[in-house]
Amino acid sequence: MTKLLPSDKALVPFVSVDHMMQLIHHIGVEETLRGLADYIEADFKRWELFDKTPRVASHSDKGVIELMPTSDGDVYGFKYVNGHPSNTKAGLQTVTAFGLLADVASGYPVLLSEMTMLTALRTAATSALVARVLAPKGSTVMAMIGNGAQSEFQSLAMKAIVGITEVRLYDIDPAATAKCAENLAGQGLKVTQCTTAEDAMLGAQIITTCTADKQYATILTDNMVGAGVHINAIGGDCPGKTELAPAILQRSDIFVEYPKQTRIEGEIQQMAPDHPATEFWEVLTAKAKGRTSDKQITLFDSVGFAIEDFSALRFVRDQIADTGFFHPLDLLADPDDPRDLFGMLQRAKA
Ligand SMILES: NC(=O)c1ccc[n+]([C@@H]2O[C@H](COP(=O)([O-])OP(=O)(O)OC[C@H]3O[C@@H](n4cnc5c(N)ncnc54)[C@H](O)[C@@H]3O)[C@@H](O)[C@H]2O)c1
């Protein structure tokens, strides 16, 4: 039997982990972070036209598996992502992901991509975009609490987009801090390894919490946080999984991605359902105020929203067009007669 080759209509560009890494190095890590932040900013500025829904979560006692869909009317996207804080003990990552873009008019997928690397990049790009707007002007020092998989990306995005020059690291596991310090060596940041969270926060205008623990944790207590700082809270992103003492939330002006999702998953799950929270896209479009005083504590209660993944996939799609860092994947059955799917199967019989 002659082997039937897939037609062009069957093929979807697939970006593997290997191609993603090649693409990032081709562009440059910091340039990628800046590019992603530009795409995320552009999509946040057209926030109202997107389909939005809290992500669809399937919880277990070990973690969560989530689907994150959205559409701008022309393009549809979704991400599959998990969050399993105890995975690292088994040599597995806490967070892995892949995602897809599709053409709304035909429903045909136009990109399938790894998103474990891309999630770390897009989360960091979003954090830095928010900090660029909300953190005290001229911020140079960031405390980085939680030195796991996301931490280097967070640090480099704050350097590339906000202009920080020093990162102060703390993790309950000193090996994680040592790994992060080693990875950041030679990247143009002053890196200080600390043995307590309090020490890490000395002189920091930006405090990033990026820990993984499936409980109401208290990474920061109220007395640790002084006036005027910006808190970038990344790790509290599931029901029953938070990082900040509620008293900090009472003292902060809180900024969120999509309130319907953040009230379920973010730090503000600890507060009353009507506790004030400003949508960040409204600050970007001057519909709402951001930082208004030097004394104010701004808090980005980040959980990660589908539009950020959509923007990231859009960025990748635009970049691979020129660079060729993808495989054409035989993903879609394409019979000669669209109604003869069974005939296509029969013809493929050995
Ligand atoms: N908001 C978002 O968009 C977003 C995106 C990706 C990941 N996340 C979340 O970010 C968190 C970190 O992800 P990761 O991939 O870096 O996880 P990871 O498991 O690789 O790293 C987490 C680190 O936190 C440390 N840690 C745990 N408890 C701590 C404590 N009390 N004090 C200091 N350090 C502590 C661990 O030792 C570990 O090194 C996870 O909770 C994940 O769900 C959020």
C-alpha cells in the first residue's frame, strides 16, 4: 500500500520544548520577556472584547489540573496546566503546560505549543508589566521569596522591564536558593543569598512571593511589610493555597487580573466577597488609578489568567513564522471529500 502523506490542511505547527528553548535563545531571554510583556499589554488594553471565564479546575488532594480558554473573536486559545506542589520530591515539576491557538472562523487549530517554559516566561512578563506600572518609581531591589522554577524568570523580567539591579533570594530550602543564585550569576544582577525572608526584604521596593505549598501559608506576616512597597504575590493561586497574612491585604491596594477567578484562587479568597480589588487592565487604560502615594502598599494578587497565555501563544506564533522553530504536526484528519472520513480510514488499511 502506498503511504498517504498528510496534506497541508492536516498540518499544525507544533513548538516542542526543544524548539521553544532554541527560539528563546535566538531572540534572547530578556528580549523574549519584553516581547511577551508588549503582547500581554496590548491584549490587556483590549480586555473587554475577550471571552472570559474563571479557569476550569479539577482538584485532587495532590494538586490541580486546569483548562484556561479565551477568545478575541478571531482567534481562540486554551492552555492545559497543572499545579502539584509535592511533585518536585518525585523529580517532577510543580507546573507543566501546553496550549493551542485556533482560527475562530474555521475552528481549525493554527498552533500547538509546549507551555511549561512559556508559562514561566509569561508569568514573569506579566509580573514585571504590573510592577512597571505599580511599583515605586526607580525601584532597584527585589526580594525573591521562593527560589524554585519560576524564580530566575521573575528576577530577569524585573530587570528587563522594571530596571531592578539587585535581587535578594530566600527559600526554606537553601539548595533552591543556591541553584537560583548560580543561574543568575553573570546575568547583570547583584544577587544576594539570604537565610530569612526578613533579611531578603531589607531595602526591597518589590517583594515577590513565589512559593508552592497546598495550604493557607503565611510567607509574609503583617509586621514584615513596610509602607510604600509593591508586593508581587505569585504562589497563592488555588482555593486553600495562599501566601500572605490577611492583615497585609487590609493595608494594601489590591490589583488583580480577572476578579471572578481571583476571588476563588487568589490571596483575596481570604477576604469578604466584596473586598475592593482593581482590575489591572483598567489601570492600563486609565479607567482606574494605580499607585497614588509613596506610602501606599500595592499588591498584585496574581493567579495567572487565560489572556496572558493567549498573548504568549500569539507572540510565539508570530516569532516562528520567521524562524522555523517548529515541526509540522499531522494533527487534523483531512479526507479528500470532507464527508468521507471513513473512506480515508479504509484507504489507510495495511
Ligand atoms: N500566578 C501565576 O500566574 C503562576 C504561574 C506559575 C506558577 N505559579 C505558582 O507559583 C508557585 C511557584 O511555582 P514554581 O514552579 O516556582 O514551584 P517550585 O516548586 O519549583 O518552587 C517553589 C519553591 O518555594 C519554596 N518554598 C515553599 N514554602 C516556602 C516558604 N514557606 N518560604 C520560602 N520558600 C518556600 C520551595 O522550597 C521551592 O523551592 C506555585 O505555587 C505555582 O502554582 C503561579
